[in-house]
Amino acid sequence: MRAGNLRGMSEGAEQSPVRARGRRAARTSGDDREQAILATAERLLDEKSLGAISVDDLARGAGISRPTFYFYFPSKDAVLLTLLDRVVAEADEAMRTVFEAPAAGPREGWQRALAAYHDTFRSHRALTVAWAEARSTSAAVRSLWAEVFERWVQRCAAAIEAERARGAAPAGVPARNLAVALTSMNERVIYASLSGDGPALAESDVVPVLLQVWLTAVYGRAPE
Amino acid sequence: MRAGNLRGMSEGAEQSPVRARGRRAARTSGDDREQAILATAERLLDEKSLGAISVDDLARGAGISRPTFYFYFPSKDAVLLTLLDRVVAEADEAMRTVFEAPAAGPREGWQRALAAYHDTFRSHRALTVAWAEARSTSAAVRSLWAEVFERWVQRCAAAIEAERARGAAPAGVPARNLAVALTSMNERVIYASLSGDGPALAESDVVPVLLQVWLTAVYGRAPE
DNA sequence: GAACGAGTCAACGCCGTGTCGAGAAACGGA
DNA sequence: TCCGTTTCTCGACACGGCGTTGACTCGTTC
């Protein structure tokens, strides 16, 4: 009895589901179904919100019955989590790239980081919106988000501290607090521009505006 | 047949539910029930999330049966919306007060505005968290939020423009875009600190950090 | 060809929502 | 005082989503 990949219970590593133990992964029709479910989920998310998608929709879309769905995934959230793992990997990779590449100057560097953040989520609009939606209902989704957020905050806080250390940025509130506030801004502004609900910035305005706020917050000074 | 107050359908004004048409509001046991429902909702929200509260919980808490609940409110969301109307009124009042009172200086003024924003939502923690949660499931809730957000943005954008006009703040990205980004930051940072999920600022750090970002973003300059 | 595991699904139980229609309770007039 | 109207109440229902159970098929392996 395949337990599905266990997203949804116990957080943690759990990279690839140990799959293909047998020499040649004999008869993998099961994997096809699993992929079909994931593909269906991604397709349906382009059309409707996560809440409007039922397990039955996913099963039908993958050409199986509802109980069979549960053979592959323990819940709808687990499907989302599996999909999100890809996005998270991509986001982490983008972050690594950006923070390790040498920048021509501060403006260049922060600009690139913000653009990377924006691009990553913009290129997975539907998933990003579903992610935010599921945060209120699933602790696992919430904590996956918290991990990603935390990694960005740490990178940014470290970068701010480095700028302060070399005398390029003035001291002020703790670097970590600054990073938390600014990263929160990124998150909310980008989400609003992707989901299109309420007053939001046009996509082309997002990075310039965020950049201005980041630069002044990190390097600028208040009046008096 | 009382239609309940019609929160949940057709947005709009709809201040007080036209109640008490009869000379003396003869026999208002109905109002008592309605208040009981609202009070129950507020009490339960302190204990559990909106999603974990069923219509049955609200009905039982108010001492009535589930069908009777529907005599007073068309849905659970409508109860929340009614509760939120109070918070919105309070937030608008706080905003009006803050923006109309003369400030000793820029720092004073913005500090007061941020504190007002923070205080308003902090004093209704449970409702604020429920509000955010319901935004993903109810269009009415979403649009109520958008209205409040928009009013703050307009006030702040106007204030920024005034500062620019009198030469105190440099030109840069459009004032409205700046206001949208900064207000988004407020929203997200305050929500995170109230809901306590994921990495968040301590409540006492919220206003100082936000203030630093606002001041530098409005008045400061980027390097080069 | 028996035993096994992977895969499949009809049928079930549970819980939440919202509605319908039959009443009880209070009032306002004739 | 009775009678109609309005207000209010709820038992019973229909529906839909979730997750589980138990039996059944079908290849593979020994």
C-alpha cells in the first residue's frame, strides 16, 4: 500500500518520495496517475480558486475515481504542497543565485534581488495565489511559507548588516526587523498585483516602487 | 419576513438596518437574538478560527436552532461583515482624527498615523485575523477590505504629495504607488504580529520599524 | 497456481450548508 | 373577544464535500 507522498503530515525534508526502488521501476502506471493529478490541479488552478476545486474535480481530471485519488495523495492540500515544493526550490535557487552573484553597486544588487523575487512568483501566478489562500486553512502550507519567508529575511538582514559594516548604510532599527518589514511589503505587494483583488500596483510598477522603498529604508535617512 | 440585514449581498452603504420602524420597536426579542449571535461570534473568534466555527455553533451559542439563525443572517459571512462594520467605522474615525489633527512635525504626524492604524486593529485582534481569513472566501469581505485600504492609501498619498509640494520631500515614484506599497507593508506586518503565525515582529517593534521605513521612503534619498 | 502487492472503485458515514413548510406567540384592530 | 397579520421558531429535508472501508481485478513472483 503506497502511502502517497506524505506531504500534509509531519513537516520536514522528504525530498523525492523514495520512488523507484525496484531495479527498473517496473510498471509505473501509478506515477502517471500521480502526475495526472498534479497536472490537473495546476490546470484547474488557472481557472478557479483552490477552494472551488474539489477532490472529485482532481480525480475526474486525472481520469480516476475519488477514492483512488486518496491512494495517491492524503488530501487536496497535499497536492498543493507537492506543487509548491517545485516553486520553493525555484525560489531558493533564484535567491541563491542573486545573493551570490557580484553586483555592480547597491542599487544593482537590490534591484536584481527584487526582480528575482517578483519573477519567481509571477511565473507561477496561480500557484502563488492558491498558496496564499491555503495559508489560512492548512498549517503545513503556512509553515512552508514561513520557511521561505525566513530564508529571504535572513539573507536580506545579512546583506543589510554587511552594508552597515562597511559604512555604506547608517545604523537604525535592527537589520532583521527592517528585513522582516520590507519582505512583508514585497510579499503583500506582489500578491496583490498577481491576484488582482483590490487596489494593487500594475505589474510593471512593482519592482521600481519596491526598489525605491528598499533603498531609502536601507541607506536613507529620516529628516531632522 | 425579516430578511436579516442584507450584508453579504450587494455591497454599498447600508448603515443601520432600518430597524425600529414601529413607534416603540414593540417587542424586540428579535434584536436580542441578533445581538446574541453577534456576541457569540465575537466570543468564539477569541477561541478558534473563523473556519472552525460553524453556523450551528453560532446558533447554539445564541440559544436558537440553526434554521432560526438564518432568520437573522443570511450566512456566517454576514455576521462577520456586521461585526466588521464596527471596526471599519472605528478605523475611519481614527484615520479622520489623525489626519486632521495638526502635528508638531513630520515625524510626529506619521508616527501618530501609524500608531492609530496599529492600535485600531490590535484592539480587535480576533476580528482582524478573521477578516484576513475570510478575504479568500468572501467577495464581500474582500471588497470591504479594499475600501478601507483605499481610503488609507488616498489619505497617505495626499499627505505625501503635500510634503512634496512644500519641498519637504523629494519627487520620486508616484505618491500613490508609494502609498500603496507602504500601506501594504503596514497591513502585512500588523497582521503577522497579531496572528502570530510565522516570523513576525514583536508588537512593540511594529510602529518604530514601520515609522523608519515610512520616513525614509517619503523623505529620504537613495545612494548615488 | 497460490500468494502477494499495486491499483481501483461502489457504497458508506460524517459533517457542514441552506431551504421549506408547518406551526407557536404576540400584537392590532373590529 | 375573536381574528388576521406579522414575527419568530424549528423539525426534517436535500445537497455537496470529505475521508474510509472492504471487496475486487490484475499483473508479478515463486
